[in-house]
Amino acid sequence: MDERARLLELFDEAVAGGAARYKVAELIDISERTLKRWRDTDGRVAQDRRPEAEPVEQPHRLTQIEEVAILSACNQPEYRSLPPSQIVPSLADKGVYLASESSFYRVLKKHQQQNHRGRMKPPRKVPEPTSFTATGPNQVWTWDISYCPSAVRGQHW
């Protein structure tokens, strides 16, 4: 039995014996909120969601063979330039179901293939416009025609 389950069992035993919940939580040096968070909605001990916790095995995870099938389907000449949102329905029309659309995206991202998939040129970086500094009048001109309010109502500079 892990430490969490043991502490929850001791907490429940003390509360069932008539002790106040906040006193028991104070005695074991854990807040009541933490004890509530440790329980699932059905009263069982919940999984540890901390980032440093040991990962739990996922039973429905894609196998290596399924990932290879997805990659080979995405890299076929007819699908090479299409996103998964178009590949999955096209395969479904042919009666082939490999995985969901989100699984296709996940596998492509895992194998660094989820960048630009079309035949168009990839997006290019546009340099930021250079800034000009005026040190005197009439040195920098611009197309901006902002209306700066004046002291007279309805009149702008």
C-alpha cells in the first residue's frame, strides 16, 4: 500500500472514531484540501498528477507497428502534401481506418513531420521595419494621418 492510501486510511479511521477532520489533518501535517484532492470522485485514491510523479502506463497507447502504418500512409505520394484532416477522411473513403485524426497529428508531431506539408513555399520571415529617429523638424515623414485632438471641440491637428 502506498503512502497516500495509508494516510487516507488512517484519516478515515480517525474521523470515523469521532475526531474532527481539521484536527486529524493538522495532526498528520497535511491540509484538508490535499486530502480531498487525493480522492477520486468515487472515493478511491486518485492518481498522482505531479510532474515528478512516476508515469502511469497508458493501456490504449498506439503500438510501434500502428505508428509506422500511420507514417507510411502520410508519406505516400498522394497524401504527402495533405494534412491529417484530409488524409483520414480520404483513407476512410477507401475503407481503411488506421487511427483518429488527432492520433495522426500526434504521431506526425512526434516524428517532426507536422510542419509544412504542402507544395507551396513555406512561410518566410518578414523583417521588422526599421525605426527612424528624428532629431529635428521635417526629418521623418509618414503616411499616418492620426487626428490629434485640439483644445477646440471638433477641431483636430
